[in-house]
Amino acid sequence: MDGVVGALINTNIKYKSGTCTAEKSLYTMNPVTETPESQVNGMTTTTVPPGSALKAKSRPRKAPELQTVERRNWLIHLHYVRKEFDLCKHLIREQLEETRGMCEYANYVQGLILRQEGKIQESFELFQLCNILNPSSVENIKQMARALFLLGRHKLAVEAYLQAEDKLDKPDWELHHNLGVCYLHLKDYDGSREQLMFALEQNKHHQTFAVLAKLYLLVNDVSSAISTYRAAIEYFPENGDLHTALGLLYMQTGKYQQAFEHLGTTLTFDPNNTRAILAAGSMMQSHQDFDVALAKYRVAAQSIAESPPLWNNIAMCFFGKRKYVASISCLKRANYLAPFDWKILYNLGLVHLTMQQYTSAFHFLSAAVNLRPTKGHIFMLLAISLTYLDDEENARQAYEQAVRLEERDPSICLNYGIFLHNHNDKEGAIKMINEFEVRMVKFRHATGADLDTEIIENGAKLASLLGVDGSVFRKKPGRTRLDAQDETVLLEKTASVTDTLKPVEESVCQSPPPVPTAIPELNPSEVPDAGNTAVLVPPMEALTLEEPPAFVSDSSNARGKFLASARLQFQEDESKVTDTENKKETPNSGFAEYSDDIFD
Amino acid sequence: MMTENERWLTAHHDPLAALYTFSACMALADLHGDGESKLIIADLGTGAYNMKLKVYKGTSLMSENTLIDLPTGVITFHMDTTEPRVPAVAVASGSYIYIYKNLRPYFKFTLPTLEVNSAEFDAWSQARDELLDVSMLYEILDSLRQEVGECGLTTRSQRFLMCPDHASQATFLNQHKGFILKRQTVVTCFATLKKSHAEDDAISCLVLGTESANIFILDPEAFTILNSMSLPSVPVFLSVSGLYDVEYRIIVACRNGQIYTLKRGTKIGRPTAELTSQPVGLLKRDKTTIVATMDQNLHSFNNKGKRLWSLKLPAAITCVETLEIRTLGLTLTALGMADNRVMIYRDKHLVDTIYTEDRISAMKFGRFGREDNTLVLVMKGGGLLVKILKRTARFEIEEAQGSSHALAVKLNIPKKTKLFVDQTMRERENCVLMHRVFQHDLYRLRLNTARAYVQSLETSSNPVSLSQTEPLKLSAQVLGLGPTFKLRVELQNTSSTSPSLQLAVIFHCDDRIYSVNKSYIQIPILIPGVIHVAETLVTCISELGISDTVRVFVVKGKASRPLLTAVISMPVAEIFMGS
């Protein structure tokens, strides 16, 4: 202690005596001019014994200053975190020249910068160099492993991570998370889950939760994926991506209420989250909230103006609002952006059918059917357009194909029955009405909900024309719709069976078709439908839509599901279309829902 | 570009101040006890030389002291109780802390040396006593480096190992062997900690973070180390609160992306929060810590390390600063962004934005001159900008500014013309006819296509042979400008096993336009996969300057039908006008 104080006083005296100007005094402060002994000033332990001091004096008075290799590390780091890579690279170059490439940290940051620039192989070599310079550092091995991972050499990356793990004295979240991701890519799902779980024990990070949930989805364990996301949201209540992912999963499993809650939460925290916007928008569409959905899409259109599903959804909003020209415009844009998407082509066909442009409708539908030859609904629309194009033979074949491919949707049978009846094939028509009845009963059993009123009424009408017992087609009291009238009228027209119907038809035609959104009862009636149906088409579709990147991989599954589920809504539309040969455009709830399906 | 902000006045703007500094290298303090606060900036100069300690009084540069090495940070603090109460300036630089009083050098503190590896120490002392020669020393040190790593050695050993040849190693050894071997470290960050009283002008200790991953607390009077603590990684940012003699808390952001907490009585940093990206700035609030990270996020953690909220920012963050506005009782967070603006947050709500002409490199908020709420900004290009907060300024949180903006945006829906509508009407009326005509024409088109295809197969006028017996591929090139061209034909047998025999290439053209040097070329046996090249010269003999086609046939034996045909459109030949 004494020695220190002494040294302190000495220096003080030196400064005070020698300094009048700042510059001069600074000169004295220069370590270069100082004796090595005075550099240890302020230390408690290193007072130099007098003997050695004497010895030093006899030699040249000062040692050439050696600058610490690490002296600029802090500056390199600071520029690196501020993303001032140009400056940083300049500094690193100087530092490496000065130290002949031996500065570990400069090499390390150089590697990090190269990685950010996408030069993974070069960065890997630098981390290897760092590892040679300092073999004891776990950090270098971790960065090597990371580079290997980015190069796609997952096996080597796993080995490197395991090597790093050996050197660590305590578990590290990052290491186990990355190991989990490597195992995931190697398709070792059990190993991956183990590592990710372990990483979560170390520290909760939303990335780990997201990877774990992805893993569960890969092994088709949806419930575990949901619970993972739920756990993640407890730790990250404001993370929009987690909420969106959970919302989409809920949609997939048919829990619309929860799905909507989570999507809503996302939009509260991040109003520009396009995935959430598309998902929420498609749900709103299925409830006929076209204006609200459009408002949401407007936000999304700012950031993803080239998304085919977005324009498809917008188009179907306009369709629901009966702005057909706008709808066609948007669909054509969607088709331009994704020419091989059958859903967009299908919607184009549907809208053109509604516009009575049967030739165009046929054109788009035949394109759709070429891309997707297994979907019964396309064949049904194709049959309808062929009917109007006076091509009876092909229409019949298309109907046959539709009935064969789509085994559950009752509306196809009904439309085919009407077609057969109009072409004087009473026997075939009776067969179809019976099939319709069977499918309808099955549908009621499966979903607990009833078919659209219009379809049932049309079924009843056809049954009475054919002289079949139509008692099954009884209406539920609450479900009557204004549209229904219109459609019946139309049906008669096409069928032109009975005179009695005609007056009704005329009156209907005069009255403007009612807008469904304006009717209060409509919405409630629709909602239960969606909630009850196990199939839940709209959510599925929405899901695919929201995730444009996932599009390619998911589409096949999702589509298959949709198709199955989509028929419900679909049928409504079609039945109307078919029934009403004159094609009055009722904005049906069915259309809107349908539109949702289309999204992928 | 620059929009005048309603809350801030520009007091001074010097775009040519040529400053290169960081927030840590700036301080505001009343250095002379005259009630006027000065701006102290440690300027890194060019990054290699010309480092200066600059003091601004008002808008003018008052004094300039040369610094020997790059400054890491500048701090003003009270180191004694003498009157008048004038703070000292501490500049951290390399392994030293330079203390200035009244802007005169007063004291230099050297960081304690680190323990030298015993094997290394022995090697050097033996070398000094000439028991080891240069190459042996080199070997020992090199193997030691393999063992403990580059950073475990002293600077002298590191530099010795850098010497490229024997001669320079020997010179190096002779120069240095007589001195004590020591291992030094450098300061990476520093801060102050009040010693026993919380008043503004109470005595403060210095808190230093070093490259050796230590934290030292220095006594301000004797400059002894009061406490030394260690961390798992190199500290980058420090935030200190409390009193040394009572209770204190040091929050450290480290290079491994973790945040550690040190308290009175601890020797080792306790991990508090783990970040997924490198921290760019660290600010302390009453009960929370705000951390800006490299991935453009702003996080808030409580003292236990629980994340309270996170914000995604629109650009990279370059620096952070606390705006403590005592008159309003507010503590705001200012973020210098890479897209030329300063965003000011109240908790997690954006309350103000200052646009600048350049990227912000450093910020300091405090009393400058006689104005309490001053924000000093240093630009990346070296400019200095001083903003004063208007007394009428308020920072209220605005609600939902984003949604109204989005509603105003119209959807860009392509318009349809009247023609479109007319066509629609026409289609409605004539749909059956249109459909039939279209289908009819479509069938004809398909029929014609199929016929043309069959015809080309029949005449073998295709460059790829589809026959099973002779699978061949032909490609032709025309070289030269004319009038003489070189025709180069490449033939390849695309089968996997069977060779082609008896092949020949025949050139056919209009003999009024072209003359072909070798119109018949025999092809030797074609081995699968190998490309055979047949070449001939073709001269344009027409004086009309026209071009025509040349047909290339591949025939087999005496067969009358070619196997392959290629039609080459010849380019227009350059004509020698003189001839």
C-alpha cells in the first residue's frame, strides 16, 4: 500500500512540476517515454524491487512499446453491432495487417460480416482460423457449426455442436436450439424434440417454441403443436407471429372462435401482419363482412401487392358485393400472377357463369379442370356452362364425371337431376333426386346442420315435378331466405315445367335481389353453419392463403381438404345457378364462402 | 429533406466539425464552475492518429488536447471534495485511464496486469539468461499457443510469434528480453458509481470493463482497486446504479449477447437475460433495462430478466441515449437510426422523430451551456448538431395513428374499358356461336399442328433423331462475316451403347447464291457420347447481297431418306466492294 501511494505522489509531482501547457504534460503521459516500471502504476502488487530497477537502468532505458493485439477489439465490435460493415472491414484489414492475421477477434468479426454478406464458405474458413488461434474457445466451434449448418452440411454441424457441448461447463440454450434444428433437417425428429425441449429448459426463446411447433406439425401432432404455441404465447404475449401461427392452427382444427381471437391479437400488436390479415379476412368473408375484409386487404395490399391469394380474396369480396367487373379485374390479376392456380381459374369460371359469359366460363373452367382433373365441382360448373352452350352430350358427360368424383355433395345430384329432367330423361332424374336425398341425409348426419334453403326448396320442387315423395325436403322455419324466392323462380324458368310457377317468377324478377348482408338473420344463420361443420372448409383455405411461402408444399394437402369441405358452400351457389337458368346474380353467402376456399 | 421539428430548436449545426466519436466518448459537464456546461468529446481522429480531447463552450471549440491512443470513453466525475466543485475528466484509452483536472493532465492509471502463464514466464526468463536460443523459444511458445490459445499469451509472445523469420525473431528477443514480462488488457467500457452519497456532486468511483472480461471498481482518491469482478464474456456496455458503500447494481451487456447483473458482494456476473442478437445499446430505467439489438429490436427487461415487451424497428439502430427531462418528469429513450433519424420513445410508444441529413453516430443529452434539455448529435460524416428542447414541448402518446392512414389508401384495381363491357354483352348474346367457332378453330389448329409434326417426322427434317436405331443429335454453327463462312456441324450419338456407322453429312443450297467447298463429308464411326465435328467453307457468290438457307442432311449408307435435317439461315455476307 505504501508503495502505491508513493508512486502516486511521484507522478503527481512530476505532472505538477513539469506541466504548464496541456501538450507538454501529455508528452510526459505518453507511455512510450516512460520507464517500464512506471507503467504498473496503480497496482497493488507489482512494485518493482530496487535491484531490478537498477538493472533496467543500465540497459536501454525503454522497451519498444508493444501494442496489445486486442486493443482495437472494442472498436471493431462497436462498428460491427452498428452494422457499419464498411468501416468495420477497413479496421479489420488494418488490424490483421498489423498483427499478421493473428488477431482472433478481428478474424471472428470478419467471419460474421462475411456470413451476413452470404459468403458462408469464406466465413467458415475464418472461423476455422479462429479455432486454430484459440482452440479453447467454444464460441469459435459454435460459429463453425453454424456455418456448416448454413452450408447445408447438417451432419457435420451436429458433430461440431456436440464437440462444442463437450467443452461447455454449463448448458447453453443456443447450442441446443441449433442442434435441434439440425436434427430436424436430418429428419431425426425424436432427437430434435429432445434438444429443443432441453433448450427450452435453459431459456425460453420464441424461436425454439416455433421450431418445436413446426416439428410437431411435421409428425402430424397438431394438439402438441397447439399447446406449444400456447405455452410460447404465455412468455411472449405480444409476439404477432406466434399468435398468427396459433390462429392458423385453430382454423385448421375448426376452432374458429379461438382462431379469430388470436388473429385479432396479432392485428392489435401488428396491424400490418399480412398472414394474419389474409386469415382474418377470409374468416370475415365467410361471414359476409365483405367491407371489413376489404378494409383489411387494403392494408395488406400495401405490402404484398403481388400476392395471388390476396387478389383472389379481394375479387371474391367484390363478387359477394356483386361488383362483378371489379371481381373479374382482380381475378384476372390473380390469374396473371399465378397462372397455374386452379382455384383462381375456378373462381373466374364461376364469376363468368354469373355474368352469363358462358364461353369465357367454359374457357377458364376447362383450364382449371386440366390442372385439377380430380375435383368434381369443376366438372359440375363445366357441365352447367356446357348446358348453356347447348352441348348436351358433353354436359351429360361432365355431370357423370362430377357425380363420380364428388361423392358427398348433394347439390351436384340435384343439378344433374334438373338437367336430366329438362332433357326429358325422367328415369335418370328420379335416380338423381334419390341420390340427392341420400346425400342430404348423410350430410345432415355428418354435420348436424341443414343444407341451404334454396337447395332444399329446389329439391322439393324437382321432386314434385317428378312425382317423388318430397317430404324429406322440409324447410326449417328459421332458415328461410329472401334469395330463395328468386332462385325458385329461376328454376321454373329453366325447367319451364309448370305454368303456375311462372307468375311467381315474374314478380320475383322485377324486385331487385335482396342484399344478404343487410338481412340481420342471415349472419346468425351462417355462423352456426361454420361452427358446426367439422369439415370447415373456409379455415383451411384461409390457412393456405395466408402463407404464401408455404403454398407449394402445403397446397396439396390443404386443397384436398378444402375440396372436400368446400362443397357445402359451393353447392349453394351452383344450385342457384343451375336452377335459375337465366342466371340471376344473387350474392349468396355460399359464394363468399366459396371464395374463401379458393384461396390458397 | 430535413423537416423542422416542432419540439426541437436547432441551436448549432456544423456539418464540417469532422468528429469521429461514440456516445460513450461524449460528456456534458460544468468544467470551470462557472455555471456553464461544456461539451467534452474524445475524438477518434482518423481512427489511427490525430486523436483529440475536444471541449466545446457554446458553439465554439474552447480547447483541444492530443490523445495518444484511441479513446474508449470519456467521463466527468468528482474525485475529491475540494472547492470549487469542479469535476475531473477521465479518458479511457488502451490500458490506461487518463485523469484531467481543469483540463490539465493530472494522473494516469494503468490497468492491473494479468497473470502470466508460468511456462511462458519460464521460457522468457531462460531466454533472457540465454539458456534457450531463438528457435527453441519459438517452439515452446508455439506449442503453448496451441494449448492456451492466442489470447492466453502475453503481448510480447504474440508479437514474437508474429515475426516471420529467424533474424527478426532474434532481433526481437534481444530488444525485449531485458524487461519484465507482463500481460496487459484494455478498457472496453467505463462508467461512474457514486461512492457514499447520491448528490450530483458527490464523489464517484470509476467502473471499468476490460477485454479480459473483468469489471473493476476504482477508488477515486487513491486509485486503488476496490473491487474486481469477472464475467464469462467481454463487457461492451455498462449501466450502473446505486451507491458503492450501500448497495449497487451493475448491468453489463457482453459480447456473447448476454446481459449480466453484478451486485455488491458478488464476484461473478449473474446471467440476467439472453438476447438472440448482439446488443447495440443498454439503458437503465427505474426497474427495467432497455436493450437495443442488432436485429432491429428494442427490448425491455425487468431486473429479473423477464422480457416485458419487444418492438420491431424500421431500421438498424446505431446508438441509444436516455432523455431525462426533469421539468416534465419524463424519461424518454432516443434511438439513433441508420435511416437518418432519431426516434424518441416513451416506454414503447413512439412520441417524436427528428430527421437529420446523415446517419447518427453518437448522441448525448443533458445540460449544455445554460440550457437544461439539450441533445447533442454527432453524424457519421462528422457533423455536429445541437438541438434544444422547446419549453412548450410535450410528449403525449398518440393513439392509433396507423389505422386511419391505412384506410385512406385506395385499392389499385385495374379499370375496365367500355370495350370490355361491349364484349361482355356480345358474348352474352352469341355465346353458343362463339363457343362453337372457337372450338372448331381450336380443333383445326390442333389438327394442323399434328400434321406438321407428322410431316417433319416423315421427312426427318428435325435436328434430333427420334429413331431407336440411330439416336443422333445435330447442331450447326456459322462462323465468320462473309463472303466466306465456315459451317461447323457437331454430331453426337446419344445412345448409351450402340455406335453409328456409315454416316455422312451433305450440304445443300442454292448454287446461284452459295458455293460449298465440301458438300459431302464422310463421318467415321460415331462412338456414343463423343461429339464429332464436320466443317466446311461456304462462300457467298451472289452479288445481290442477299442471304439464303443452307440445309444440312445426315444420311446413312445408301438410304434415300436423311436421318436428320437442319436448316441454317445464313447471315448477310459482307461484300468486298473493290473486287
